Amino acid sequence: MKIRDETLGMWLGVLGVAFFAVTLPMTRLATGTQEAPQLSPWFVTLGRAALAGVLSAVFLLVTRPPLPQRHQWKPLGMAVLGNVIGYPLLLAYALRVVSASHAAVVTALLPLVTAACAAWVLHQRARLGFWLCALTGSALVIVFSVLRAGDQSGGFGFAWGDLLLVGAVFAASLGYIYGAQVTPALGAERVICWVCVMALPVTLPGTLWLWPEQPVAVSAWAGFVYVGVFSMWMGFFAWYRGLAMGGALRVSQTQLLQPFLSILAAVPLLGEPIDIVTLGFAGAVVATVLAGKKLSQPRTPAVLAAASQ
């Protein structure tokens, strides 16, 4: 039975990673590009959180967990700022400028940055090898971004979208760290539900206020519904359940598939070509993440879930 549970946990982990991987092309479908905009990044950000918040409210009403204690509201609030507002908003603006495949390379650093933030916020001491991996991965992303900006403009520099992606990575990392502080007491699945419900007084009115008046493509609405239901809510249930059943250390390694799944998903959804250079840099970044994770010591299983969304 234990082996069977571990196998099921591994597959649930893969399912969760697959849900999160498709977030990038689906967000780009929802927002469109600068040349052909669809839904506004603010609407996508608030709307996906409002949709997940309604689903979370139903889940909490059915399961009736105890309310978080007073000292738990602050970390939950920080998770709202990082994971509900910061990450999706910056990602949505960035994906109007860069391709989903490009974003997959930069956001591949998310697990490594989360571990670094854990060392800072939770005052954990990491070995020198971890910091060297973090610097190497960051350098790879910088080189990739500069090369891509040069290809597009014929010059030397960064795309504006890269700075937005870096900000998104840091926002998500801090959100995960603060959420991880209350995960042992509340339970991982309930943490994401409380986070989404806490944001409802802002996200629901904001969604209604920003509701688009101009016609929007069906594909954009499909992308919006996906990031609200799967990226913001259902993906966490599969991911956290997989961590619990299959073991956090083992299942968390499936995160390494995420950038490649994002690149592959962008082919049929957005028509983006598979670029050997992009795949090569993604593989190199993932290698530094794998090495860095082995040299880091996260406090909770939730910290290991840093590649989510």
C-alpha cells in the first residue's frame, strides 16, 4: 500500500507541475500581446484570484476548518501580496512583451530563489555551494535575456519583460516562504484557500469594476478561466497532495520538468517554435536548480513547492 501511495503521489505531483507549467502560455492567451491586447493584466490578476477565491470559499464552507489564529494572519497576508497580486500581475505584464518560452527560462529560477529567500527570511544558513549555484543560475538567465534582447533589437541590453519576470519570481518566492510558515498548522491545501478568500474583498469588486467592455476573443477567456481554476486553485490540491503521499523530497523533483512543459505547451497553444537555444538555457538553469536544492535545507515541505503557478 505504501508503494502504491508513493506512486500515486508522484503522479499527482507531475499533474500539479503540468497545471502550473501551462500557466505561462495560458496567461499570454488571456492578456494577448502589445500588438493585439486582449484582457488587461490587472483584470487577469484580480479575476483569477476572485475565481479561485469563490471556489476556496465553497471548499472551506464544506470542510469547516477552524479560523486561522491571530498570529497567522500576517504571513497569510504576505502570501496574498506575493502570490495573489505580485506574481500574477508582473507575469501578466511581462507576457505581453516576451514569449511564454522565454518566460519559462527566467521563471525556472523560482525554486532556487525561494530557497535563497528562505535562508534570508527564516534565517537559515546555506552552504557556499548553494550560493554558487544561485549565482550561476542567475548568470545564465542574465546571459539568455541579453542574447534574446540583442536578437530582437540588434543591440545589447535587457528586455523590459525580463525585469518584470525577475520581480515576479521574487514576489512568488516571498509569498511561498510566508505561506510555508503557517502550513504545518493550517495544512497546505487550506493555506491557499485562506489566502484566496482573504483577497476576495479586493479581488471580487476589482474584477467587476475592470470587466472588459470591448469584445474579447474566446481563447483569451479560456486562458483566463484556466489560470483561475487550475493555476490558482486546483493545481495546488494535486501538488500538495502529491507531496504528502509521495514524499516532499522525492515528488518535489518533478518541478524540474516545469520549464520544459511550459515550452512544449506554448507550441500548440501559441504557435511558438521550439528553439534549441531556449531549451539549452532551460536545461542549464534546471541543472543549477537541481544542484542548489541538494545543497539547501528548506524548513517545510511547502518551501519545496516553490515552482508552483
